[in-house]
Amino acid sequence: MALDRPIRIGTRDSQLALWQATTVQSKLEALGYQTELVPVKSQGDLNLNEPLYEMGITGIFTKTLDVALVKGTIDIAVHSSKDVPTQMPKGMIQAAILERASHKDILVYKSDFNPDEAMTVATGSLRRKSQWLNMYAHHEIVDIRGNVNTRLAKLQSHKNWNAAIFARAGLERIGILAQLKTGYGFEYSDLDSFIPAPAQGAMMIAAMEKETAVVDAVRQLNHEPTQWCVDIERQFLRALEGGCTAPIGALAQLHGDEIHFTGCLLSIDGKERIEVTSTVAVDRIKDDVDFAFAKAQSQYILDHNGHELMKEIKSQLN
């Protein structure tokens, strides 16, 4: 069924979210579709005073768009895939995953940063907090919220803060990475030892399954190799029942005709870390409709004290 109207693209109204939405918009228009942007504010954007993991809401950055999608006021929602809950609302589907940008976390730091000394590092992510404390237990972690520009300004204004952790892809997409030194006076380095959030660096387009014309249009943007990897990471997360806030990392990468996977679960204080690595043939993943590979990796974590650790994490967050 052909579309005889513009595709309404729902997005958060931050600079990064709008970049993502306009990227999708330009790709759809290049295919000959008409589009319209519909920006909205999420609860995660409105409440900047409370750490995400203390707000107790899964998918805090996607709920407002989910409601708009279900009500039919938008046709598609553009998200950072890592923000999307693994259990989507009834009738809503992952219509496309775009080609992944960098999956890496980076440390943005001031000139006085010395990891051997007592330092204060800012992040609103429980996963980043746990992985950092796993390496530097003597550092203090403080919460930081807001869009990329807001967080950089906070790092600059807090004299006792030494560094903050960001997703490299976000800074690259809005052109800030190249300006960190000249515009802010910061240095930065990749955190190569960090395992990213599941689906970090990839953009997802959600749609209602019943809107077949919209789904058919959007599916033309799907990047299959990225989708294979993101699906593995998200199913690993779902099987651990971590939601979006538990200290869980996952990364699947395509190497030739194989996918290499690494996943981890950490205690909140970073003292305990359970990690799994495995390899699977791409041909097996194409036929793995029940996500047996991803579930096997999560089961390894659970069987190696993961069950007990997840109970401890949930009790600390409740």
C-alpha cells in the first residue's frame, strides 16, 4: 500500500535527537517519501535532578514517543537504540536499525586529571559508574544529567569535577568531538576497556506493525549487519532482565562470516564483574529466530553468580 501523506517522524527535541531524526528524514526523502518532524519532550529530559536509575522507569526517554506512536499522532519514532526497552509496547515493532556509528564510551577530562589520585568523575549511567569503579575504586562518581551540551557545561562549571564519560557517537554526530579542546579546553580518550551499553551507537526506528505502508518504507533503511549485532545485544540484556539501568554491557561485532560477542554484568560498586565472550557464525544468527545464542550468553552470566548479583542490584535500586 502506497503512502499518500507525509511520514510524521517523532523525536525528542535535544540537539542530538533532532540530528538523528533529520538524518532519518533525509534518507526517507531521498527514497521519495514526504516527511514531517514532530519534536516532543520526554520525562527524562524534563527531570534533570534525579539519577536515571533512581527514577525507577524503564524507557524513560522513549515513553512519550511510545504514547504518541500508539495514539497515532506520529508514524515513526527515532531513538538511540540503547534507550529503547527490550520489551516494546504491544503492536509496536523495531522497523529498522541504521548502520552503527562508534560503539565506544570516551572520557572527557580536564588538564589536571590524574587517575592515580583521588578524582571526581561524572556520569548518569550505572553501567559506566560500575565499570569505572571496577578500575578506579578510589574515585568518586557524581551524577550528571541533561543533553550533551548541558553535561559539558556542567563539567566546565564544576571546579571539583575532573572528568565525565560520554558516548563517542553522540559527540561525533553533532560535531562537538572536534571542538572539545578548542571550545571547552578538554582532552578526551577512548575507553577501550569499557563494554558499551547494548545497542550503543545504533539508531532505531520504531513503528506500529499494523501501519504496513509506513513499515515498508522504513525497512528500506535497515542495515542488516548492524541489526544482527544489535538484536543479539538487546536479547542478551532482556534475558538478564536488566532493563535499561542495571550495570550490563554487551557488544557484538561482525568479523568476516562470524560475530564476536562480549557481555558483562557488574555490581553497582564495581567490585564484582562477570564477563562472557563467544563467537557465532553469521549463518547461524540468520536462522536464530529464538535468539538461542544471546540467551546462552546471558545464561552463562546467570550461572556464574549472576542470579545473586541481579537480586542484589535490584534490592539496591528499589
